Amino acid sequence: MSSNTPSVDDIVRPMQSTSMGYYIVFAVASVLALIWFGLWSIQLQRGLAVTNLADWGSAGGVTWGLYIGAFIWWVGIAHGGIILSAAVRLFGMKRYLPVARLAELLTIGALSMAGFYIMIHLGRPDRMAWSVIQSYPVTVHQSPLVWDVTVITMYMVMTLTYLGLTIRYDLARIRDDLPDILEPVYKIATLGYTETEDEIIERIVWWLALGVIVMAPLLLHGGVIPWLFALLPSMPGWQGAVQGPQFLTIALTSAIAGVIILTLVLRRAYDWYHILTDDVVRGLTLWLGLFGLLFLWLQLQQVITGVYAAPLDQRAVAGAKVTAPAYQFAIGVVLIAMAYIFAQAVKPDVFSPVRSLAASLLILSGTLVEKVLFVFEGLEYPTFSMYYNSPGHYFPSPIEMASLVGTIALCTLFFLVVLKVIPVIELHAIEELRDEGHGSMEGDD
């Protein structure tokens, strides 16, 4: 078989061999995660006073900051990831089938980090059990925040079901090439499997994908989460029907950027240039540009309606937003990335994997900064202030900033472990590429 022809050997390679680079990345991510756990233990001992968050009152400051901004960012990546995977299956986008499972795994990793941020921001993790789980039958009818936890949990269950169903096909056919030490796990995962179920599972997965596509704008990043902020009418920065579409575009933009980064890293690490081809990366980059353009357009709508002939409260928060260096940075890096994507669309020779990687990193950093700014500036400029003194200004503390590094490290560890347990590229994708006689694309990282 030609080395350019995708094969089972390609997708099981990460489970069969471990490079020095893998150990180095694992060690670095582990150290960063341990440092964060150490800093979090300080917060658990001393309380949220170690952050720059403040209580309501004359002390000034804001009650929500980077923790909630990063929570929204991770949730957006997760929701966008499952939407991408669902679209691939629902609309038969076979071109992107090699990255479908990567998007699903990104959803699981990102949702886990989002849930972790809920515990971090509660101050005391035991409050999750007493305030949410124990009181759930009552609070689900009364608390929009519990609705948020509910839809996130629902999406986690849907994604795990999605992954569990599709992976049975792979495990049943490549069992002999999988690590023997994990044989009990694979037996449980394929319990009762027969080839007659493949068609049934395909239909179930299609309906799950349809459910994801339908519910995304209604319940998740286009629905419940922006609505939670809009429920506080004294915060003009959180108002407006544009917030739902804005949140959804940020989710899709961030998720596609994340998938591009995973794609380029994995194809470089495991020589998957003939599977995760330049054509796939180029196409994902163009989709990144489309949703990035929508993100910028909706930002423009908010700025225009906020600074021109707007009510005084909206004008104050819009003016503070556009003059904030953090906002200028966020929009600036997205514009730089969009300039490259536009140039690539006009002149394909401009495309390069390295530039797509840089554009993805810029967009991820821009959307993160914009979400954090959205959270705390919405609190800094209320319509009515109960106190005469200045509300103060918020800047993330070292412990808060370390949480971001720590969660990225934990998500990296999640992917490193998954690489050793299941194939991160579907066998269906390999079969499709092989049937089409699809060879490797030119290009080098």
C-alpha cells in the first residue's frame, strides 16, 4: 500500500508508539496544571479575596471577571465544536470527516473546563452539591443559572453519546491493533456489537446531529447564556437582541480556530499530511473567516448603536468599551487574522498552514479578551448605582490569570490521554479517503 494512502496503521500510530515530544508536552502540561492546583488551593484556603473580584457594595470593583469570561469562552468552544461535528454528519460534508471526531473531543474537553470554572468561581466546590444538585428540583424552575448548568450537562451527555455510538464501529474493526492493556475497556465499549447495528447507529447519530443544530441557537450559546446576562436590566452592556447571534458567532469562530490548531499539531506530530490535508485546513480557514466576519459585523452594530444617539447609560458603556486597550487589542488581532484569510480567499497562493495556525491563535486570544471585557465592563457601568463613590476598575489577579493557563494545560492533558486510548480520526474517514483514492496534499508545516 502506498505511503500516501490512508490506512488503519495511520490512525492507531499514536496508541502504538510514543515520541520524546509527547513526553515533553505531557510533562510541561502536568507542571502547569500542578502549579494551578497549588494556586487554587490558596484560593480555597483564603477565599475569593485572593482575586480582584469584589462584593456588591461600597468597596468598588466587580463580582464577575476572568472566571466567568473564561467560562463563556470555553463553553463557546465546546458548543461550536459539536455544531461543527454535527454539520459534517448532518449535511454529508465528507471533506471534513477527518476532523469530526477532533471537534467532538474538543467539545468534551472544553465543556469539562467550563464546568471546572463553575466550581472555581463558587469559591467552595461543596456549594455545587448543596446549592445545585441537592436543590435542583426547586431551582430548575426558578434559577436561570441552573438552566445554564442544565443545558451544559445535556450537551455533555449528547456529545458523549455521539462519541460512544460512532466509536463502536472503529473499535470492533481495529481491535487487534489496539493496546492490549485496554482490552477490558474496549470490551465494554463494544458490548453486544454486531454489524447489523451500523445502519441503526447511523440514523441515531443523524438525529442527534439534527438536535444539536436545532438547539444550538435556541438553548446554548445563542440562547440561554446571553439571556442570563440580559436578565440584569441595570447593566446596559448586556442588553440587546444582538447578544444571542454575537455569542453564537464567537462560539463557532473559537471552535473552528481550535480545530485548526489541533489539526495542524496532530498532522505534524503523526505525519498525517495525507489525511488532514492542506485542502481540509484551507477550507476550515475559510469557514473561520466567514464566522470571524460575522463576529466583527455584530461588534460594529453594537458600537454604532452604542455611541451614536444612544441613551446615556448605553453611551457610557459603549464609550468605555471602544476606548479600552483590551478591546482594541481583541478587535485588532481578529482584523489581522481576517486580513490573511481574505488574502487567502482572493489569492490561494497566500495560504500556508503556519499562517492559518497564527490566525487561529490570534482569533482565540481576541475572542477570549472580548468575552472577559464583556463580563466585567458590563458590571462596571450600571444604569443605576447604589453608591456615590467610583465603582473602581477590575484587572485579573495572578491567580485568575493562572487559572486560564491551568485549564489550557488540563485540556491538553485530556487530549494526550485520549490519543493513547481511542483513534482520534474515524475509520469512516479513512475508508472514504481510500475509496476516493485521495492522496496526500502538498505543503509542509
